[in-house]
Amino acid sequence: MSALLSCTALQKSLGGRRLFNGLSLTLSRGDRAGLIGPNGSGKTTLLQILAGEERPDDGTSALRKGSRLAYVPQDSLFGPADTVESVLTAALAGQPLDDDEKRGIVQATLGRAGFESGDALATQLSGGWKKRLAIAAALAQAPDVMLLDEPTNHLDLDGILWLERALMTANACLVVTHDRYFLENVANRITEIDQTYPQGTFGVKGNYSAFLVRRQEFLEADSKQQNSLANKVRREVEWLQRGPKARTSKSRSRINSAGKLIDELAEATARGCKGSVRIDFTASDRKTKRLMEAEGLTKSFGDLRLFEDVAVTLSPGIRVGLVGSNGSGKTTLLRILQGQIAPDAGTVRRADGLRVVNFAQDRTAEIDPSMTLRRALCPDGDSVIFQDKAVHVASWAKRFLFRPEQLEMPMAQLSGGEKARVLIAGLMLQNADVLFLDEPTNDLDIPTLEVLEQNLLEFPGAVVLVSHDRYLLDRVATVVIGLGNERETGVFADYSQWETARRELPADKPPEKEKVQKASEAAKKKLSYLEQREFDGLEREILKSEEALEAFKREVESAASDAERLPDAYAKQQAAQQKVDGLYARWAELETKAQ
């Protein structure tokens, strides 16, 4: 199969550090490739090179002639006057389409992406809907190749599922992501960039679970090869220590060969010395059985009720996952439990002297971009106090995989994952009874996620976690509290149970919209003329009303922090919900009559 996009022998250094050397990659039609690797390994830089926004130090990158490429970076910036529709229209600039064709594509894209109206200002959208807009603008171009950098960041579950469906029909895509369920569901190829591999990369055809199996096989084989090489080197060193004379060509050849083997072993050993972040939140020695108890928690903004009568009890070893769509009140509930804001009703009782650590969603805003890594890790002096022991800043930095030469580097030059590791380092210096973590997985690479998960499992205190990372929630949470509509709200044993519950529809509502059309066809000649006309038009009316409802939900989400806009937005959402419910009730009534 001919390649749509390829790169050969790419080399790139940044700040005197080699990111990759001799990297080659090919993307063909039908490929849905996942690109993974440690933070700072050059994944974003590689996408920028492939997109033509960055030049390699050496090597070539080529897009097949006549092919279209769309690139969605981690952070999409919109102008103050940009509307949803204008962003989608601008994405079609330069394509051989007339105005009517462009309008048709824009309207179709709005519907597929869940946007009811194109008039909303892009800058006023929530983070999740900004991400949707950027992805939708790329999809509207019908590209041959899509490059996406961390597209699931900020998306809620519905957004992630929408993206998964969209990419399943893409011509070809290369996605940088650390979402393991996403890689499992979408990817048919996985490539990892990591200098621990002999060629700097390791690729497998298949999804994430297939990649894990093949990687383990490779690492085991590589370990056996290193052991064999070490035995050869040991024998050659013993021979060299006996003082061979280099006068014969045979002796000289063996001496040269021994030197090459020693160099090869040193290189292999250096590659194998892959460090991992050491995360260890400092727990207090508190023996209290109940750290926090909340009852009847209710919170509204104007007429918008976020949640009602929520109860939470935190004891040592309890790990609560808070789940729900964007705007359902997860962060608000987290802030109430921390005492940052008050509930409208209900009580929160905390153990005396309770110590909490908070990992906020907007944590990177706390970082001064001009501050050096040294001062970010160690604000005063040259040492930090960790678990009652002084640790030099160089050793502390090494624990989080920072090299000594990075200590004087400004924070602005670090990747998102590296910045997140700096903030985790600060949290580890605080004693805690309860950890509050709001979207902790954003920007973290998979190895760091695995270490974080293990540390949360071993943390003796309580954990309250807000996340859309399905893998993390399934592994860590001992109980899940769902927020949102009637089906989503409640206490669940795990994330999978919550996801199943939210997909169950009321008995009077068909699970698939196609059933409306099927029922309409079956009902012909069994209803009066006027009833039949009404029944035939219900499918279109239901679809239209549901699209309007989704638009009002997004309006409520964007107005969540605006006390003046929120009541009106919520009232519109409620009216739209009542209309949808009424249409489905009428559909059920006519269907029953027709049978």
C-alpha cells in the first residue's frame, strides 16, 4: 500500500539535547496510528515536523502529492471575533468549492460534532468544546492524513466517544495520546518513541494490548541478548587481562573485536537504564476512621441545579471517582468538600486538623514561566525536606527524571508533562490525609500514569478523583459517584457500572433513533390521515428538538460560572427537555395506536 505520509532518518535536537536520531515512520491509507512515549521524547516536535511547522536537523519528510493534511495541536487558539461557523468556514479556505458547497459542509459538520448553532464565539466555549471545534475544523477538510496532539485532553466521555467514532472512518491518522482505552479502541498501529530502543522507536501493528504483549516479548529478548553480550565481554576481558601480544594479525583482530564488544555492551547498558518517576505522596499517621463526612450536599447556580442530596464519607483507603459530563458539577463538588465554597444545603464534617493536598485542573496557571526548574522544585536553598529528610535539589530533580543540565532551564521550555511532574513534586512535600485530584492525567505520559496509579493504590489516606481517564478510574476508584441527569446520578461500584447505567434509556424511549423511522413505516394504513402525517414527521421533529436540547446544554455549560446568564440558559434547557420528552411520549402513543 502506497504511503500517504513518510519521514526518513529524522534527527532533531532541542536545547542541546537529542530528541531522536534516525527516526523513520510511514503512514498509509487505513492506518490509525497511536504515537506514545515519555514526556519530552519529541512526540509533539515530530508532529510539527510532519505538519511542516518545524524543520528537522537532518532527514526528510514527505506528503504524497495531491494529499491533504490537517493538524490539530494541543492548544488551539481562536481570535476574539471567531465564531464556531467562521472557524469551520476558514478551514475550507483554498479548497475548490463554491459557497453553497462550503455552507453545506459547514452545516453537516456542525451537526456531526454536536453544535446546534454556529453563532457562538469560539473563545467563550468551554475547554472541551474548543477542542471539539478544532477537531471538527480538521474533519471538515476531509483530509487524507490527520495529525492530532493529545486530542482527548479536556474532552468529557461523550466527546471522547464522538472522537473515537470520527477517527474510525478517517483515511489515515497519527494521534499522540496517553489515553489507554482510546488506544485500545481506535489504534491499529502503535509506535513508541524512546531512546531505550536500539533504533529509538518500537512499532507494532495492532491496538494497545497487542503492543504491550509484543513490547514485553521484545524487552525479554533484548535482555537475553544483553546477558549473552555481557558473557562474551567478560570472556574477552579475561583474555585481555592475560596480556595478549598484538604482534600477530589474529591477536590484533581479537583485541579490536573485544573493544567493539565492550562499546556495544556499554551502549546497550546505557539504553537499558531507563528511569521512572518516583511518586510518593506523604501520608500522615492519622488513625481516624472517618476523615470527612458530607450529607445532603446541594448546589445551584440561579435556577440551575447542579446536584442534590449528595452524600460522601471518606475513610482511610477509600478512593472516590467523581464522573459526569462537563458542566455537571464535579469540580464544584470537589471545591465544596475542600471547603473552598459553601453548599446551598447539606453539611460537611471534617476530622480535626485534617490535612489535604489539592491537584487543581488549572494547575499550570500557577507556574511562573520565567522561573528556573531549580527554583520551581526548591524555592529556598539547595535542598527540600521530604519525609523528614533533606534531599538535594539535584537528587530531587532526578527523582522526576530531570537532568542536571535542566535545572537552570526556564519553566516555559518544559513540556506540559514535565510541568505536571514539577507540581506533583511540590505536592509530595506536603503531609496529607486526603488527596483531591482534578483531572490529574492531563499531559502525563503512560509510564508516569502507571506510577501515579500505583501510588494512589498504596496511599493509606483517602482519595477523591475527578477524571475522564477510563483506565485510571477502573483501576483506582473503589466507588464512583455520578453527576448529571437522572440515569447518571448516584453511587456505583465502579466506572463500568456507571457507563452502563447512563446508556440505558427510559422504557418509553427507543434505544436507537432509527426505530422511529421503522415504526413509522409499520404504522401506515393503521392511523387516520392526519395522525399518519403527524407520525411521519415526528422523526424529523425529534431529531431537531434533540439537537436544540444539546445546544442548550452547551450553553448551560459555558455559563456555569456566570450567575446572570445561567438561570436563563437553564430555563431554556428545561423547556427543550420537556419538548423532547413530549415528542417521544406522543410517538409512543401513536405507535401503540397503530399496532
